[in-house]
Amino acid sequence: MTEESISQDLPTLESRSVFRILDAAANRCREGLRIIEDYVRFHRNEESLSSDLKQLRHDFRNYWKELDPEQLLQNRDTAGDIGTAISTAAENVRASLLDVVAANCKRVEESLRTLEEYSKLISTTAARGFEQLRYRFYGFEQELLLENQRKARIGQASVYFLLTEKTCVLNWQTTAEQAITLGVDVIQLREKELDDRELLARARWLRDATRHSSTLLIINDRPDIALLCDADGVHVGQEELCYGDVRKLLGPQKLIGISTHNMEQAREAVAAGADYVGAGPTFLSETKSFSEFAGLEFLRQMAAEISIPVFAIGGIGQENVEEVAQAGISRIAVCQAISQSQQMGRIIQEMKNILSSGNNREENRV
Ligand SMILES: Cc1ncc(COP(=O)(O)OP(=O)(O)O)c(N)n1
Ligand SMILES: Cc1ncsc1CCOP(=O)(O)O
Ligand SMILES: [Mg+2]
């Protein structure tokens, strides 16, 4: 049957109702997508996800045009719509930005399902199209909502420990177990000379050691190892794979951190969608040597501009963490301040206390 004969086969009252249903569902879908796009654009500042959602809205419009938009408009009867007077208390309250996004994800999915089912009476092309859009949108919902759980966890982190065996005064497992027990928020496996099988074995050991703790596990440089050990994410520098390729490997549920040494790199990392950035090197480091230092001025610029979590790194410890806090940064990534410490618990707690002091806390920033 052609599109016209399908709609002409329906009794007039029924076809009028079908057009009203499709019109309402199309409006709900379009409005929900716009609300989600605004969140991604103005709150998450994520160009890639923003353009993906814009493309989905564009594709939606193409299938909507298959439904004879003029007929939809002609059959609209808002005055006669009994639904406009019905609302629940829950519909009028949102507890957070995430709530707004979650509610509108459901609105988009339900309206796409309505469009898919009722379009079958008019255009199988449109019905199939709406079905495919719904499947695509499920992936976006996962990225939007899981991204937030992930972001919530890294956003609460303040002391991030880089674990490198040769810097440890104790053996690396004891050092790791102590650091996790004593409350490091993130532990990163950072080894440059191990063969891949040993690196993976250590990553899996750390996954077991952190699984029932609040400590996030990050693997340095290697998304493949991060994937195989089910780490919480990976950290890549300017010379490793770019964000987009790492995201293709890890999917939406993992954290991706990027090293930055200047504001241009930091802006690029935010625009790409990084979950956090390292910022440094700040001071002279015994763990890694550098020919130049971004220093405290870079931290001040980062504190003033960058919206995602910023971890200062490079030669940071008890003796200079106050300067990092004064620069406006509330998170640090350290190696030897912890791996060489004889009083790990005291050091970790002292640095956390200094970092959480008033003038560098994000919520106090005007
Ligand atoms: C949290 C964090 N920040 C920065 C780095 C440095 O990463 P990179 O520049 O790739 O250098 P290597 O650590 O790979 O030598 C990091 N590892 N972690
Ligand atoms: C990997 C890395 N990147 C910049 S500094 C650094 C080493 C940090 O180690 P430490 O905290 O001992 O200086
Ligand atoms: Mg690296």
C-alpha cells in the first residue's frame, strides 16, 4: 500500500486521532532533544556529543517530514487536549540538572516509540527510521547518565596517587594496599618498562585491591590494559592516543584523563570531552624530568577557567601543597610524596585538609 492509501483506509475519526498522536509525540521528542542538547552544550561543554545530538535531531526531522507535517498541524487540537490539564506532582519538580536530563531522556524514548508504532499506519520508512533513532538514543542516554556517575566520582577526588614500583620504599603491593586503605581517591598504575603480560597482571591485582574501596583505578597510557582489567579509566598524555580514539576503545562508561601543559591543550581536552585533566609539571619532580615547567601560573589560569576536575602534578608534596591550594586548585596527583612516605596516612590526610581549605574550593569561587 502507498502512504496515501494507508491513511485513506483509516476511518476519518481514526486518522484524525493518529495525526494528533503523531503531532504530540513529534513535539515531545523535539522538545526533549533540545533540552538535552542545551545541557550538553552549556553545562558539559562537549562539542562531540553536542554535534551527535544535533545530527540525531536532524535525522528525526527527515523522518518527521515523511508523516505529512501539514496534516499533523491541521489535526492539532490543543484546546481539546484533555492531557494538558493532567499532571503529577513529580512532573513539576526536578532535584538536579541530572534529573532534568534523565526525565527528558525518557520523554524522547517514549515519544520515539509512539512515533514508530503509529507511523506504521502511514509510512513504514518513517516507522523504521524512528525505531533506529530510538536505538541510537539509548546509547546517548547511557553516555549522558553514566558520564555523570563517573564525573561525580572523579569530581569528589582530591588526592590521586601515581604508583610506580621503583619509587616505592616498600614493595609495590604493600604501598598500594596502604594507600587504598588510607584513602587515596585515585590510584594510577604507571609503569613504563614492564612487559604487557606483567603490566596486565598488576592491573588486575590492583582492580581486585580497589574493587570494594572508594578508590578509582586508572591505568596510565594503555586503554587496552584498562579495558582488560576493567579499570575505571585511563590517563593519556599529549603523545598517546587522542581522546576520540580512546573513547572508541573504552566506551561511555570509563574515565579518560588527559595531561595538559598549557591552556590551549586544556581547552582542547575539555572540548573533546575529557573527564579530568592533569596540569603540570608544577615543581621539580624526582619521578620524571622536564626541561620546562608550567608552574603555579598555569594552575592559576586553570583554576580560573577550566570546568572539569584539574589535578596539579609534578613534585607536589606536604611542603608545597599549600602553594597549589593558594593557586586555586583543590586536587593533586602525586607519586613520591606517597610512595616514599614513612607516614603515609598523616601525609594523605594533611594534604586533603590543605586542599579542602576555603579559598580554593570550587563552590567558593565567584
Ligand atoms: C593524573 C596525571 N597527570 C599527568 C600525567 C602525565 O602523563 P603523561 O604526560 O602521559 O606522562 P607519563 O605519566 O605517561 O610519563 C599522569 N600520568 N597522570
Ligand atoms: C608523570 C608526571 N608527569 C608530570 S610530573 C610526573 C611525575 C609526578 O611524580 P612526583 O609527584 O613524584 O613528582
Ligand atoms: Mg603518558
